[in-house]
Amino acid sequence: QVQLVESGGGLVQPGGSLRLSCAASGSIFSITDMGWYRQAPGKQREWVAVITRADITNVADSVKGRFTISRDNVKNPVYLQMNTLKPEDTAVYYCYANLYGSDQVYWGQGTQVTVSS
């Protein structure tokens, strides 16, 4: 199993930027992919971005061109660089991970991102 800890959330004005980090510990070499979901008040959880073990990335259409997911290597945090933030990006952002041979999805505790003037 793995433990995930997010950081980097906060309050930012529209048009601003934030970088979220997700640090994994435990069985990190069993991770197949990691990524981010978000959940705004009163809305369902929405997938945002993913990076695979082979460093293949993908982001949701709603954030394409503004958000980038990356990492330096398998041992380092996964980052979500968020640029040109909009009020509708306001949500709790959750890091997740999938592992080889496991149906369980591992989640972080979430970090609040608020975009407001």
C-alpha cells in the first residue's frame, strides 16, 4: 500500500498560478499511475490529470492548456502546475494512486484551492 500527502493549495486571484505536490511513501515501486481529482462544493468528484509509470500524461479537457502534471522520477512528488486559474477551478484537489495487482485506489487527504478576487 501507499500513503499520499498533498500540499500547495491556497487562495489565489483569477489568472494566478499554484503548484500542487503529491508525495508518495510505502510501496512506491508498485504504483502504475498517479493523478488528481477535484471536487467542488455540491458537485461530483471530477478527474483532472494522470501520469503513468512510463511518464505518459493526460489532462481533462476543462483544464487542457492551463494545467500540467509532471514529476522528476518515480521517487519524487507528482506535481500539478495550475496556471491561468479561474473561479470554477475552486475545489478540494485529491491525489490518487493505482498499484499493480490491486483494485484499490489510494487517496490523499485533499488540499483546498480557492480562486477568488
